[in-house]
Amino acid sequence: MDTTEAAQGFSAMGSESRLEVLQALVRAGNAGLRVGDIQERTGIAASTLAHHLKFLSAANLIVQRKDGRTIMNTANYAYLGALATFILEHCCTEAEARP
């Protein structure tokens, strides 16, 4: 992952509401949540929630899949892990280099 891609991922999480949605999806695990379930857990209005889900999906932070007439939303754990790895990759390397 390069710096530009990481910045886009972190930027997409830069809204309180989007972060709240993402955390709800992370808590839900691989089963994911329907839009109505996310709305119930976050209290975000349906039209606003649709915007946030579209934004998170475009940033690759969530995966949306159709299950019959229902759209299931799941956190993209691989991408979130890559973002965590990116930010922590060089953790404490300068502190260890000091005498």
C-alpha cells in the first residue's frame, strides 16, 4: 500500500458518522449488517446513511453484497488490516536506533 492509497482510506474514515458505521460493521463480524440494522444501531437517517455507505464502499473500507432483495454490508477486514499495517509498519524504529 502506498501513501496515497492509505491517505484515501484514512480520509474516508474522517467523519464521525462514517467511523460509527464502520465500527458497527466491524462489531457485526463477517455476517455483516443490513442497511436497516446499521440505521437502528447508529441512528443515522436513511438518506444520510446511504451516502456514507456509498462513500465507505468507494473507499474499499466496506463490501456490499446482494442477498436476494437485501444488501448486506461487511467491513473489508483485509483492507482495514492493510491500513493498520501501513500506519504501524515502522513503529518505534527510530526509538530503537537511539543509543
